[in-house]
Amino acid sequence: MVEGRLSRPEPRWAFPERHAIIASVQVRIGPVQSEAALAWLNYARSVVEAMSRQLPIQVAASFAGYLEEWIGAAHGETFVWEGRAEPEEVEYLLHAWFNLARAVAEQRERTGEPIRPVEGEVFYKALVNALLDALRSENRATAEFVEQLAPFWPGLA
């Protein structure tokens, strides 16, 4: 298992002025086969690179940082990763990711391209569910946010 703080490597903070973590949520992704993780992570890295000019700078940097960290954690047969972050950071980045995932899904449906690599589907679902579950268990406000977002998340149905 690889452990990390959700705030490494820099720059990943959606809110750069908040460096001290006062309250945090625990995020645990996996166990999932590393092969599935790498299939989706490499795909996601190419999407973030292609769409980075359409994202706020901190969001693009955060996504790129997480993807690189998770690619580094996908060694051996099994991928497991744990980290902690402020609930507001997780919520902000999750909402940005939802918007990106929805935009990519709509674009790919129009062009007839596959939305995601099939071989990475199990990792994609594990990742999204891990983040949703972390916020769901944080407090009532973040749980309500998750309950409103989850039914519309591309590829979770």
C-alpha cells in the first residue's frame, strides 16, 4: 500500500492559501489490479493534458499531480493508495472532475469514440466511489453534495 497526503506533489492545492490541514477526510483507493489502474490513469493523463487549457490552473495542476502520484503507486500486482485532505479541497476537485468527466463523455458520445478504456473501468469506479464515500462520511453537507452528484456521474450506473 502506498500512502500519501493529498496535498503532494505541489502544486495540487485548489486553495493555495490553505496549507494547514485542520479537518481532513481519509481517502482509500483499492485494492484494484495495477494493470486496470494504469489503463485508466494513462488515459486520464492524456485527457487532462488535452483539456488543461479549459481547466483552472490549480485544478489542472492538482489533477496532473494526483495522476502522477497514482501512476507511481501502480507497481506490483495490486494498487492501493491512501491519503488525507481537507473536505473542501476534495469537494472542489471532485466537482471539477465531474464536470470534466461529463464533458468528455458528451464529446466522445458525439464522435462515437469509447468514453474510457474498458480495461480501466474497474479502477475508474473504485476511484470515483472512494472519493464519493470519503465525502459522504464527512458531514451532512458533503453527504448531501455527494447524493446530488453521484446519480449523474458518467459511467457509475
